[in-house]
Amino acid sequence: MNAKKLLAILALLALAGGGYWYWKDRATAGGPLVLQGNVEVRQVNIGFKVAGRIKSLDVDEGAQVKTGQKLASLDKVYFEDTLRQLHAQADQAAANLAKLEAGNRPEEIAQTEAVVAEREAMAANAKAAIDRATQLLKTNAGTQKTYDDALSASRQAEALLQSARQALRLMKAGFRKEDIAMARAQLAERKAAIEIAERQLGDAILYAPNNGVVLSRVREAGAIVNAGETVFVLSLTNPVWVRTYVSELDLARVKPGMPVEVRTDAPGAKPLKGVIGFISTTAEFTPKTVETRELRTALVYRIRIVVEDPDGVLRQGMPVSVGLPDATDTSSAK
């Protein structure tokens, strides 16, 4: 190896060593740490939970909305008709249950008792007839056919009497407990269907789930929409999140709850206060969207900054700079 090559290798080693010590000193030195990031895009597609025809839209694009504010409504006539139908079915089921629980009416029991008395009289008359036929047959004054007819009539009358007595027992015992349980279950089913219909009626009105700004109005009044179909796109404005990344060498300088200052690129813009709300536990390669001076192949950790934006100056996707306190000032990180 000649002298020129040896000198070149030594020079490269010296540069590499110098770069390493510069990088190490830069990573461990104090002073403010400035990170570059963007306001996170936080959007939600809002739609009705039920299908129907849009009756009215109460807000337009760009409108500031509050949590629980009415945004749109569907035509409720179909939901109201269904609810009335279910109420009628529930009333019918309730009446049937009340009937089974109350048992048979006294008048019905009395009617069955009258049938029993009638059958007892018929049985007594048939017994008297068989007795007469027996005496006549013994004295040869009667025929065998007359006796057989009287015997058959007596047996038939006795069977009818037993049937009437069993019917009377059933009348007095009331309905079966299984029938009452089934009627009670049918009434509970009708009530559950009413609750579902009432909930669907309430879902015919669309409310804002969070504070935000309406980015777009996808459908118009009169349109038929399915459940879950997007009607509005809402940009969430509270809280405001800023996403940024910190290199592995600077990771020890940031902690959750640490106060930060967020600045925009607008000239003369006042800094906004924020705190570090989240630090990723997983390293990743620097995304292409992160505008930092570090090498693109350096490992970084994602950080979420929760920013106080009372005047609403931040917009989703806006690039911002995040200034962390002096690394030597440990009191600010407590």
C-alpha cells in the first residue's frame, strides 16, 4: 500500500471519528430542542344509524358545531307508524296475559257446573232405565234389545258426566303456568320491539359527536340514505393534536407531561402552549413527511402533543415547530 492511499484512509478515519464525537456531543448537549411536525388530521364521517329519507340539513360546510348539536333529520312518519303498530301489539299481548293470570270468569265456571248438573240428571235417568229394563227382562216382559239399549245409554250418560266434571275441574284450576309464561314472554318481546323502534325514531335525528368544523356536506335533503352512509364529514378541533418525531439520541430529553411551545410559520404568530401527551414505545424510520435535519435513516419515536388553541389558529395538516425546554432545566419537566 503506497503512502497516498494510507494518508487517504487516515483522513477518512479522522473525519468519521470527528463526526461521531460531534454527533455524540450534539445529542448530549443542553439547550432547547426544536422538533418539526404537523397538526394531525382528525376527521369523522357522520351518518344516520337507520335508513330513511333526509328531511332537513341544519348546517352547511364550514359551520362550527358543538357536541350534541342537531345536524340533520330523517322523515319520521315510517318510524312513528311502526311504533304505533308495536304499541297495539303490546296492548294485545298484555290483555292476553291478564286474561290468563285472572283465570276463567265465574260465569264460565257456573255454566260448566250447570252442564255437570245436566249430565248427572241424564246419568240418573239412564240408571233408572237400565234398572227397569233389568226387571222386565227377568219377568220375560221385556226384550234383550231393550235391555242392551238401556245399558248403552247408561254408559254413554256416565261418560258424558265424567267429561263435564273434568271440564269443571279445568275451569276452576285456571290456565296452565306454561301458557302464562309464554304469554308473559310474548309481552316482553313486544316491549323490547317498542324500545328498539323508539331508539330508531331517536336515531332519525343526527347529532354532532364532538366539537368541530363541517368539512363537507355529502348528501342533500330528499335523498334516500342507508344506515351508516356518510352525510357530513366533520373535522375534530378539540383537542388539537400535533404529531412530531424525536430521534433516538434525543429521546431521553422528552417525557410525558412536559410543557412545550408550538409555533406556526406565520410571521408574528404567537406561540401556543402544549404538553407532551404520548411517546411511542416503538422505534421507526423517519417518515418522508418529517422535515428534520437528521438523517433519513435515523430511528425516531412518534410524539403526540396536545395543544391549547383557544383562537382556532391551527388547521389540520399545518406544519408547525415544537420547542422543548432547555435540557439542563429539569424543573420544567416535572
